[in-house]
Amino acid sequence: MKVSDLLEIIKKEFFTGVPDSQLKELCNHLMSKEGIGKRHLIAANEGNCVGLAAGYYLATGEVPVVYLQNSGLGNIVNPSASLLHPKVYGIPCIFIVGWRGEPGVHDEPQHIYQGEITETLLRDLDMEYMILTHETTPEEIADAMETFDRLLAQGKSVAFIVKKAAFEKESKMDFLNDNLLVREDVIEKIVDTAGEDLIISTTEKRPGNCLRSGNGRDRVIRETFLRSVLWGTVLPLHWESR
């Protein structure tokens, strides 16, 4: 299915989220069409996104869209339950959730259990949801939106869970800036300066850079073990490991 079809059907004007590789086509579409501005904001974490979405709704009365990887569902639990829910302020929101760790689909270790409980978390938050695959048709989304629109009008939130490769490739986005620093070179300098000091890094590309920088310096085992540390836990773990 195409991201452009999904956005045409849901017909919303404000998007905020945390970029995710599973939602790459959505992120590329938003950046190419909106960039960063009044209609599209990237936040530091998913809880911030919910706050921005709530503010947008209170200011305009229009339903916002929040996009995130399912690993960020934990960050939306408190604002969703304490702010959005109909029993509180009844602020409607559409969530678009990338499904990492989907049962039966190979993924990294940190996504396995999160993938298993993704649907359970949404049900516990009282959210109706639809699962999107590459076979999902615009007609199916339109049918789901008829139900979703009724729920949104009642102050409830709803969600689309996006399976791996659900979105077709529609456009290529080149992310460019004027920065002269190269990530690998910077991390190489940090590793050299750290010497034998403990280095703890989060997931994704940064630990991989540390691994490559550590080759030949007896750093490989240490970085391999620590590369599965989750976002947001690096600083406290480092403090307790001192």
C-alpha cells in the first residue's frame, strides 16, 4: 500500500513523531511534503509527541497524528491514560505504530517481547486498531476510518499498526546539511580518548561504530555486550556501573 493513499484517506493536518526505519516511507513523505514546521514536528520522545498532539487538538479542535516505533509505546502510556483518555480530557489522536518484533518475523533481540505485547498494550489503552500490510487496500482503510471517525468524535484514540514492508517505496529523500563532521570519525576520536574507560551506548548505528572503532584494541567484547542497552537507560546504567 502507499503512504500517500493512507494520508489521503485519514485527511489530517498535523503530524508529530519519532522517526522509525519501519515507517521510513511515511517519514520521507512528511519530510518531502512538509519538512519541519507547523504541520510536522519531530519530538525527542513519544511522550513529548502526545503532549504536542494534545496541544494541537486543544488549540484547533482538529485530530492530530502521532507516529512511532512500537518500542515507544511505553512512553505514551502515561500521557494517553492520564491526558487523552475519554475518562480524563477525551483528546482524540491517531497513532501510526511501526511493528518491530512482530511474532514470526526475525528481528533484533530488544524488539522480540515488545513485538509480542504490542497489540495487548493498545487494547489496554482502550484503542481500536487496524493492522496494515503490503496487501492492505485503500478501500479497507476507508472502511476502518468510518469506524475510527466515530470513535475519534467520542474523544477516543485509535491506531494503525504497520507491519514490515507494508508501505511501498514512493519517493527518495536525501537528508543533507552543512555539517562537516562525520559520525564515524567523531566516535573514533571518543574511543581513542576514552582509553580503558567504560563506554555504554544505545542501540542502532552508534554501537556499531564503537565496535568498528574498538577492533584491535580489546574493546570488541565489551561493546558487543553493551550494544543492546535501550534508549533512555544508558545514563543511569552507566552511573550504576561506575
